[in-house]
Amino acid sequence: MGDKAGAHPGAAGRAATADHPQSVRNVVLVGHSGSGKTTLVEALALTAGAVNRAGRVEDGAALSDYDEIEHRQQRSIQLSLVPVEWDGIKINLLDTPGYADFVGELRAGLRAADAALFVVSAADGVDGATRMVWDECAAVGMPRAIVITHLEAARGDFDEMTRTCAEAFGGDDPDAVLPLYLPQYGEQGPDGHAPVTGLIGLLSQRIFDYASGERKESEPGDDQLPLIEEARNRLIEGIISESEDESLMDRYLGGEAIDFKTLVEDLERAVARGIFHPVLAAAPAAEGARQGLGTVELLELVTGGFPTPMEREAPAVTTPQGKARPALTCDPAGPLAAEVVKTSSDPYVGRISLVRVFSGTLRPDETVHVSGHGLADRGHEDHDVDERIGALSSPFGKQQRTLTHCIAGDLACVAKLSRAETGDTLSAKDDPLLMEPWSMPDPLLPLAIQAHSKPDEDKLSQGLSRLVAEDPTMRLEQNQDTHQVVLWCLGEAHADVALERLRSRYGVQVDVVPHKVSLRETFGAKAAGRGRHVKQSGGHGQYAICEIEVEPLPGGSGIEFVDKVVGGAVPRQFIPSVEKGVRAQAARGVAAGNPIVDVRVTLLDGKAHSVDSSDAAFQTAGALALREASAATSIHVLEPVAEVQVLVGDEYVGSVMSDLSGRRGRVVGTEQSPGGRTLVRAEVPEIEIGRYAVDLRSLSHGTGRFSRSYARHEPMPAQLASKIREEADKSP
């Protein structure tokens, strides 16, 4: 791996195929925005012969980031699959966005992959969000390697960045993060910076020179060997300390020279088991060159050191009804079990589903069972339907190259699955399965929208349903209290992309309006009211009088209605009518248009007419009585309060607690969490945390996370309540 010769690139223009899981590698690229992931994917594709020297596919389009929104925003916003072939191995490169708002795409990539390449910019270093993803991969034992990019930058220092990576990712064992190669530098330029022109293989002690645009191998000079000895010895010790052969370390310390083949085999095993994480360097090819620096070494690492899909434990499965099923194995002849990891829409083809097959073989034109459960809280209805598989294809830029089948361990695109959504399970129609869902972040930034015009209103519902079907990190809410359509997103960039897709992809123009929280009202003290509804205009009139008393109740009590009428002053058949009228008026509110809650309404007396009294008349009288009672006392506006849990690094705890206090929040406790982090628990009015998803990211440099849940309604401060009433009076 990395030092082996004789790799054979794949042929340009040919769709990479796989007929056995052992010849597949699924690799996700992880790193912060601007670290060079997409550039690296294109460089690897060029070296593998998948694209031309301009980094383009046959039609001249870009290999990735070909979405119009990505062009406008100049960054990746979605998961992209780029399959290449190297040394007879199909490599599915999964390029993920680095911006936090699109972490849902990253998690989909992690689900589809069996190993990860962490791309770190030598100019920017390792950010907190990347460390968190590393920890998540470590928790599930996913094999990882590190690629250092941007070595051409003025601050690009490979040795310094390697030490930084060992500190950030090594944990208790910094020798688990070590370089396989050292950079070879060219002549120093006028700015004092020497370019990296090649790599020195520490295990093979060979020079791999890329100065000519293609990799050339040579022996190191006598003056170079002493320079690499210390790094080589440390690498060998790091490798054999993880060896399954416990005698290897004793032999090495005893002075025995361990042969190259044994070292490479042990290295490959340690990488595949996720216990050793090699560091490599890479750079894109210069104009006209065929190979970028370190790309051959990376491809050899992926094919030789990363695990096959057969070595990965598949997600747990049940029946759609929740009954446990035996664990899946990566067997092309096994029962079909595949998962939709991404859904997108093409203006010409329609819906396209990117699918990872975990068991069995997926073939075009067969009927499969599509099962989706567990996302009802995000606007996704549970569904179990049979659908026919359309054409299978392998994506390459905007192209879709036809496939005859897709075996266990591989990925493919499926056309025209009209009901399949991201996260759904595809299985045999006579043996339906449901996969355990992967972890997805909760969308916590509300975006209230309304149709711009009547034609937009007609298309809005369908556009929104398609949007959330593609992106499970988005939640659609039809708020019954505020009568708003709310799209919950992960951040401002996520929201901007959602609006742009509604407009450009689904032809729906919407307006963003201020988000409202669900306010309530209640009585501040006991009060009495008299409802008199008496009208005579020829024929049957309307006659109903009722007297009520209203008193406040503890929070969460709702509305109680008590009948204390004596002597038949209000006929029995009209008492439910009074209650109905009271409840209807309570739902409409009496002060600022918010529902009345937590009161006891007691009907004490009233009058009726033998001819003119009616159900409608007593409903109106009940509503008038409640309004009169409200005018006789103070009405409190109740606001929703959320239980908020904020997980941040210890260094940000003080700032977070101060910020929560400034939002009228009450900190109720803190707990120490692993990894130098603290969980802060607080109660905060919901009206104060509408933009907290954005503000916390800024406050914690992108490393903070929070969750929120409704706790209760409680009285709003009088000054704020007065402002709410004034705004309600001004509204049409």
C-alpha cells in the first residue's frame, strides 16, 4: 500500500462496474469547507483515467459541484458520488459538503461508506466540527486516513500539520496517526517558500517525483536516508505495535529487520481495522499534467488498506412491523436489502435515488418493496408500497451511465422511484425489510413562508413535499395555532438553498414572513360576565342571556366548564350551547387573538324565551359573556418556554450561559461530558431562540449543538405583552 508498484488505472469513459463485493471500496471524503475535497476527488479521477486533463467528463461538464446552486454559491451543498477504477477495484468516492448547514449530506455519505478520508488544509488546520466527525467515526470503528492539502500555501507546513493531526485525532495514542510519506521539496522561490515536488516513501525508502506531471520512482540519495530514518522507525513501531503478531515487536526491538511485505500487510490490516490512521499529502495536477501529487499513493491506500464492504457490519433490520430479523451479510445472493441515501430531482429524468445495496443484488425492472418509517415528526408519512425499479445507472457528473445490476456493497442510482424518500429501505416485495435509520441532526431554525401568488399557492404543497422527501434534515410544519407554514432548517445557508430549489426546481415563488410562536392568554383574576343576545326582526327572533364567572387555574389545566344553573333559568338543552360558545370564543382569544387557556368557566344564571331561544343564540351569548368577563380583569399573555440542552466545549460554557441569560433564560444545571465538553441545561422562552441555531454556531465556532423541547407556557413580562397587543391591534 502506498509503496507498491504496478497499479493499473481504469480506462477513461468507461463506467466502473463490480461483480463481487471484494472489488468495491466505498470512501467518504470529510473536511471543513474549503479544505479541498472536491478538488481532490477530481485529481483522483484524473489519475485513475476517469476524466480528461481538464478535469472534465466527456460532455465538458464538471465532475462534481455541477448543480446550478453550487455554481452560484461556489461551494458543495450536496453529496456527490464519483466512481473510479484503480488496479481492478471500483472505488466509490463520496464527496460531502464541508459547511455545517449541510451536515445531513455528510451523514448520508458516512452511511454509504465503509471508510473515510479526512481532508485537512495545511493553510487552515483542523476545525472543531471536523474533530467531532472524527469522534463519531471512531465510535463506530470506521477506518480513517488523513490527507493534507494546500501545501502550496504560504503557511503550508506538512510536518507541523502532521503534529496537529496527531494531537487532534490521536487521542491517547498519537503514534496511531503517522505519515506514510515525507514531502520532497523543490527549489525555494522568491517568497522563501519551497514547493513540494514529490514524496519519500518511508517504508520502501523510495522517491516518488511528480515534478514532470507524472509519477516517477527513484532511489533516494545517501544524503536523504538519514533524514527519513527517525520518521521511518517511528512509523514501523506504530505499525507493529498494532500487529496481530505479538512477536513482531520483540523481533524488531531485538534488531531484526522486518521485511517490507510484512510491514505493508500489517499496515493494511491496522488501517482496515480502524486502529491506525496514516497521514498522506496530495495536490491537484498542474495544467497539462496527468497525475497530481500523492494521488497514486492515495489510490493505493484505498485499494490496499481500506476494507471491503464484506468487512463492514450492515445496519440492523426488522420487518416493517418491527419484528427482529437476522443480521444481514454482504452477499450478492442474499435477500435484497438496500437503502436510499440520497434523493434528487432531474428536470428530464425525474426523481433519482442514490442507493447503497447492503445485501442481495438490485436489478432494473424488478418490483421491490419501499418502506419508510420513523420520520413522521418531520413531515414524512410512514409508507409501505411496492414499486418497480427503473433504469440503474452510475453517476458521473451530469451523466448517468447505464448499469445492468448493482451487487451487495456497491452503489447505484435508481430512476423514477416515485414514493421512495431519503432513508427508505428497498427489499424484496415478498420479504419486506426495514433498516435501522441513521442519526440525523434536528432542524432547529424556523423559516415561515407563504405563497407569493395564487398560482404559487396551488403548487406550494407539492413543492414542499418533494423538498422534504429529498432532505430528511428538513422538517415541514403546518402550525395550527399560528396558521403558518414553517420549514425547519439547519441554518441560513440550508434555508437559502431550500428557497432556491423551490423557485428553480419546482417553480414555486414564496415570501419569507416573521415566524410566530404559539402564544396563549389567561385570566389574571376572577371576573364575571353577562352575555345578552336579544334580537327581534319579524318572525322568530333570537333570545339568550347567560351569566358566567371565570377564574384562573394552574398552568396546563385547559378550560373547565361548570354548570351551576338552578331552577331551569337556562333550559338543559341550551347549556351545551353556552359551553360551545365559550370555548369557540376562547379559541379566538379576547386580547391579542391568542387562545384562552387555564380557566374555569362557571355558568351561574340566565334567561330563555319559549319561542326565540335557540342553540345559535346561546352560543353567541356564551361568547359575549366571556368577552365581557375579560374586560373586567387583566389578561395575561402566556409564551411557550422550551427546555434547551446545549453541548459545547468547556472553553465556551461561560459565553453560552451568559448568552442564555440575555435571552431571559434560566440555567438549571450543567453536566460534564466526554471530550472536554459540558452540557448546559436551561429553560428559555421560545420567542428568544428562533435564531439560536445560527447564534450558537457563531458563539462556539461551529462546535456547539443544542436540542429543544416544549416545556410549558408561562406569563410573558408585562412590557413585552403590551407590545404584542399593540402589534395585534395594528394588524389587519
